[in-house]
Amino acid sequence: MSSVLAVAVVKSAGIGVGTMLGSLLGLGLRKRRGKTEGLLAGSVVLTAVLAGALALGVSVLLRLSGVF
């Protein structure tokens, strides 16, 4: 991994973790109320991890392109 990519990943890690935790909380409450549509394989954890990974990836791409 190049040093520029490594720096971008480290700077974007908070966005990925925050998105995952927020999704975990929100989707957990939603599933508790019985609304399970939109969950991957019916799993709150899997859906939240995927959302966090996607947010991390987008953030890294935006940092590397110079948007922020």
C-alpha cells in the first residue's frame, strides 16, 4: 500500500466507523420494531458493516481525488 493511500485510509477511518456504528444503532432499532426490509440476509450487523465499508471507500476516493 502506498503511503498516500495509507494516509487517506487512516484519515477516512472515522467516517467508516461512525457510519457503521450509526447504522448499527438505527437498523437495530428498526429491526426491533419489525421492519426488516432492506437488510442484507436479514442481518443488522452485515448491513451496518457493509455501509461502513462503503462510506470508507467513498471517503478514501474523495480524499485521493482532492475533493477534501
